[in-house]
Amino acid sequence: MPDDPVTPGASIPSRLVSGLEQLLAFIYPDENPATLARFAAASFFGDIKPRKRGRMPGTGFWTERDTYVITYGNTIADGVHRPLDLLRDFAERHLAGVFTGIHILPYFPFTSDDGFAITDYRAVNAQLGTWEDVGRIAGRFRLMSDLVLNHCSSQSPMFSDYLQGHAPWDRFFREASPDADLSEVVRPRTHPLLRQVETAGGPRHVWCTFSHDQVDFDFSNPRVLMEFLDILRLHIEKGARTIRLDAVAFVWKEVGTPCIHLPQTHAVVRLMRLLADYHPELIILITETNVPNVENLSYFGNRNEAHAIYNFSLPPLLLHALLTGSSRYLNAWQMGMPPAQLGCAYFNFSASHDGIGIRPAEGLIPDEEIAAMIEAVQGFGGLVSMRSLPGGAKPYELNVALYDAVAGTVHGPDGFQFERFILSQAIVMALEGIPAFYIHSLLASRNDREGVERLGYNRAINRRALDRAALEAELTDPDSEEARVFTRIKALVAVRSRQPAFHPNATQFTLQLGPEFFGFWRQSIDRSQSIFAVFNLTAGQRSIPAMSLNLIAGEPWTDLLSGESVQPVSGELVFAPYQARWIANRQGAGTREKP
């Protein structure tokens, strides 16, 4: 590193400098921490004046109104207009006023993996639009942008410069000897880990965690971290306010270790959190770590790492409960989940662009029941992807459109697909945390097996490009499945967003109502509102005694979803198949109409 870095345009608070130096001394013990701290501050802030004090963790980072829609930049197309402009138009007409955030999956130039093999982190894919298009979306919605930390495209200019031996890129990519013992490395794929390439200095073997077109960076070189802090600054300048740290668990490698969740990795996240907390804008960091539950929770740190973590165990547990009609494992997991500390939140979702991960269910659902779940989803047209283990391959994720994944139960298809699907979304909305909805789930998209055959990879099953005219026709037809699902979910979100008991950090307590039900109690931070969220997981009519919920007598309890009054200590609460109830002692503003 040079000895005299360019310094930011404003003085840096001493506590920030001290925090940076401590973290950088740990990550890079052989470098000068003071020099690195100046570089880090200059790279992240540029000419922006930092806050005098870092933001203290609290409940003000988000509210019950916060929700995200996850989409690719080209999910909606018409062959004429820029896809990002079409997305903005769709969002302003159909999402505004209900959903507050949009996560646009990587919108940069790329070569593979639907955007996650990036060639240029500082440009917008010209086939999608421009930075101006991104900025218009960011002007109306809270924009989430991907920082793909672990790797870039093997066809990127950076990797080309590496191959040619051009500084500083000649030290940007992780190399390893094919003779090294890499047997402990945790793998999300089945291809060989190392790829041989020809460089100006002779043959080298580069690390490729996800594919041979995705070459891993070498974060042991501090210049790599500084480069990403500079990229992060640019994305914030362009309007991103929530940053998804993609594949962050793998960024630090040491031969002889699993090369996942290493201490330096957590220190990198802490450094980014520290910088974000001093930015004048409210910047939220969310870690994408598709791993078993305990490992995932570690990225909260001590309120000093991620602001939010993807709740990866929720999708497989929720799907299992819906396919079996039993909350046994979902309930046990929920009971053991710690409440997120103030300044932290769960990011709840039921399926993503990748599908439904199986790894996060490890240790939570027995292998034989996971196998039965996989078999059921395959019966509904879904696929399964594998990952490498020393003893062979093991299921890694289910690739399926969520609406098709709940076409029936482990006993086969039935007539409750719509009801089962809506129930799944009502659960996601009510749980502690921030809810997010993949656009193909919102629109009841079906399995795209033709896309899989055409593109040659399983994840294409849930990434169909939607024709704008056809989509608008479906959404204006009240009898179409797409319109029924979209309208119902929007109505639920509208009710949910007005309830203080659904604040991401509001109290949650799991109820014990038997395996046919899943239920929990939420209480607002000021304790003024309580909501009992109860869900019938079966295809039959079920009931529970009203008194089993311990509703406080003397208060008017109402089901926010049906409008029914509930008597606290008498009678039975009857549930139709797959019915959700949000029973509240007071209604949030504007929730009197039945959704």
C-alpha cells in the first residue's frame, strides 16, 4: 500500500478512526493500520462529511411499514422499452403505497449466473438501462443493491489484467496449489474448486467457489477491500440505501480450514457496518449467508455486524409445515430463535430467485422428512440442486416456483393451492422481522421448465421473463390466478403495515396450539397493541378454545383479516382450511376494511 493515501474531504471522527484501526490491525496484522484506516475512510466517504457520531442501534432503523419486493431488472420486458424503465413503471402503478423497498438483483454487466458474474461493478448493464433509470427507482422506493464481494466474472477487465500481470490486479485473485489439502472447504457446488489459468508469470490455479466463470477475490490483499469500499460508495451515491453482501461468508480463505465464516470475514462485515453507521444517509447492510441457522445468526455479531440477516431457515421449515400439515419443526425452531437485538432485524421471505435452500434446514428437519419434502416438490414439477461433500453430493436447494411448490401436500396435489399459498405469505408478514416478496411469488408464476431446458440450469425454473402486455392483461382480469394472488397479498401487506405490533423489533412469543396450528403473539414496542397470529396448517376445518390464547378480558378483540369479533374467554375459534387470523386488541389506523 502507498504511504500517503488520498484523504477524505472532511475530518474523520477519532472514534471512527480508532475503530477502523483496530479492525484493520486484526485483518491485516502485517500492514500499517493507520494508513489502512485513512484509505478505508477515503474510499468509503470520498468528499462526503461523516457523521460526528455513529448511529446507535435502536428501533428507528425501520418500521412496520417496511417491506421489499425482490426482482431482476429484466423480469418485465416488452422488446421496446428499457427493462429498468418498465420496472419503474410497474412499481409506481402497482407497488407504490404498499411496498416500500425494491431489491433489484445485480443490474451490472455480467457473463453468467444471471448477473452474479459481474464484469464491471461501476456500470449498469446497457441491456437493462442506465444509472438514471436506477436513480428514478431509488427516488420512489428504498433501493437494495447487491455488492457481490466474493468473486467477479472471469471475463472482467480486472481478471484480464490479472492474467497479464498488470498491477495492482496481479494480486487481486485467490490462488492455491492443486496439491494443497482443500478437503475441508465447504462447497455450495459440485464442480472442481480450482481452475488452471495461464498468466504472464506462468500457469496458476485460481479459486472458484461458485463456478469457473466466477473467480474469487483475494481479500488478504488490503487493496481488494479498499476497492470494494470505493464501489460501495459509488452505489450509495447512485441511490442504494440497503446493501446486500452477497456470498459474504466465503470471502476469506485459509488452506486447511472450511474457508467459510472465518474470523476475518466477520471483521470485514464489522468494518463495513462501522463505516455505514457514520454515513449521513441511513445505510442498512444485509448479509446473504445460505447456511445452517446457528451459522447464519452469527452475522448479527454483537449488534456490530449486519443490520439484517436473511432468515434462510424459514423457507424450508415453512414449506415443510405446509406440505405435512404439521408445525412440529417450524414451531421448535421458532421457539429457539433469539429475538433480534435492537439495531438488528430478520429479513423474512418464503422463496427467492434461487429457490428454497435445504442447507438452512440441516439439524432442524430430519433427513428422511427433507427427502419426503423434496419428493413432493419434484412431484409438482420442481427440481433439486446438489452440493459437494467429502462423502459425495447432498441436496443444496429446491428449484421451484413457490406457487407450484404448494400445489398440494406430501400426499399429492389438491384443491387448496391458493389458500395454502396465501397462508404462507400471511405467516411471513406476521413474524418478527422485515418481510420480502420475490416478484414471481407475488405474481403466482409457475415453473418454467422450458427455461431450464433452454438455459441449462435449474434456477431458471423461477426466473421467467414476463411480457409486459400479457402481465397487465392478467392483472386486470379479476378471475386470473395472478390477479387473485397479487390483490390478496397487497391487501394483507396494507393491513400489516399499519400495525405497530408488527414492527420488526416488536415482542414475539411462540404459542403452543398443537401441531395442526402455528401461532405466536406480537406486542408493540410501546405495549399498546397485541396481535395473536394463528394459522391453520391443514386442509380441514379446525378449532381451538378462545381462552387458549389468553386474551385479556375487557378489551375488544378483533380478527384484522376477517373483521370478526373474538370473545376472550368463551367459545371456540373456528378456522377454515389454511385460514390465517391476526387477532388484535386494537386496530392500526385504516384497517377497518376486510382485506
